[in-house]
Amino acid sequence: MKIKCTCENIIVDQTDYLKNKGYLISDTQWFDFWDAVDEAIKESEYSKAEKEDFSIQFKQQWVFKKIWECSKCGKLYIEDKNGELVSYSPDSKKYNRILNEKSS
């Protein structure tokens, strides 16, 4: 996937572990997500095939939205539920490395 930013920069998403790509979850879905994780751990007596099936179902919940940050102007592009991109521009008009921060 390639996103052409309004600043003319091209955001490329063709691999994993990208520094300018992330995932966003709403507060209303946050606790449901962790409840599902807890349930998966609790139900660990499932067979390997059942666990794989559960994992696939879990990933298909689509509670996370994809988000990309332009490395030139810092604009954020967020994928909505229809797969369309919605953009947000930082007041600073610069790349803020919002998605490229390392936790301490």
C-alpha cells in the first residue's frame, strides 16, 4: 500500500515493523480487548488447532484501526471502518515521531 500525503511525500506500507505505522483503539473497545485476551489465557486447555482458530477470530475483531504518520510533515492517516483514510495534521507541521517512540 502507498499513501500519497498532501505534502507530496509517499508513505509506503509493504512490510512489517514500520516506524511510521501503528494501531489505534478507542477507549470503548479497550476493556473488551483485554477481556478477550484474559479469556484466551484462561481457556488455555484448548487444543493447538482450537487456539489457532481462536487467534484468527480474535484478530478479525478489527478493534484496532491502522494509523500511519508522514515522515515529512507529521500528518496522521487513520483508516476508518470502511477502509477510507482520514487525515489529521499536527499544529507543528513537522514529523513528531508519534509512532516511532521507544518505551523506556
